[in-house]
Amino acid sequence: MPAWRTALAGHRVLWAHVSAPLAVLESREAERFPEKFRGLSRGHYGICDPEDFDLVLDSSELEPQERAERVAAALTASPRTG
């Protein structure tokens, strides 16, 4: 994240954190990749602090359309620069 924040400094940016509970992510991972790529969810889980983001979305609670609507609303409301 620090590199992206530096690279995008001065641009209109909405930092959105999209996640779900680890059990949900691992279940999705197993469905998508039944024989390979196991452990990616666990390996990347919790890398970023949700408090560092403008918007936090739980994909286990919101359908894709709802997530898109929340992103659009947040962009309209007041995206920060940098």
C-alpha cells in the first residue's frame, strides 16, 4: 500500500478495502481452485489495516451490486486526493 499511495499521490483516489471473514475466503478459494493455489487467502489475510481505507466492504454481507453502489456513492460524496 505505501508504494501505491506514493504512486497515486495527487490523483483522485478512493481507497476501498474489500474483504470477508477468513473462513469465507478460504471456502471461495477451494471452490475456484480445487487442486492448487491453496493458502493464498490465508497468506494475504490481514495484510492491510481496514482503518487505512476510505471505504470498507465485507463481501460476505454485500452482493456485488451493493458493493458497486457503495463505491459509486463514496466517489460522489467526497473522494480524497492522494
